Amino acid sequence: MTEGVDFSSTANDNWTALAAALKAEGKKFIVRYAVSDKSPDGRGIGPDEYNAMASAGIEVAFYWEASA
């Protein structure tokens, strides 16, 4: 079984550590929102988060949602 996580928001300032922790827990992918709200409490994935996950070998899938 392949396991991953689905985040609606991730207020974090150390993406490398989060990626390493997910990898250590055996997670293979994350699912994140591809929206413009990238504020600390926003839903959108930013480039630093994406790059940290990709560098750790964690696949990234995207949601797009125009309204609730």
C-alpha cells in the first residue's frame, strides 16, 4: 500500500524537516491546493514547500478548487 497525506494548509517554516519527517514515516506523496492563497494560514502550496518535498522524493499532487 502506498501512503500519503492530504494537507489543506501547512503553516510551517521548515519544509525540509517536514519532508524528512514524512519520508521517515513512509509517506510517498502529499496532496496540496494549487491556489493563489499562499499566506501562512492559506491553502496554496508555495515553491519552498514543493521543492523540499520533491528533493525528499515525495510526489506532489494538486487540487484546484474555485469555490467551497
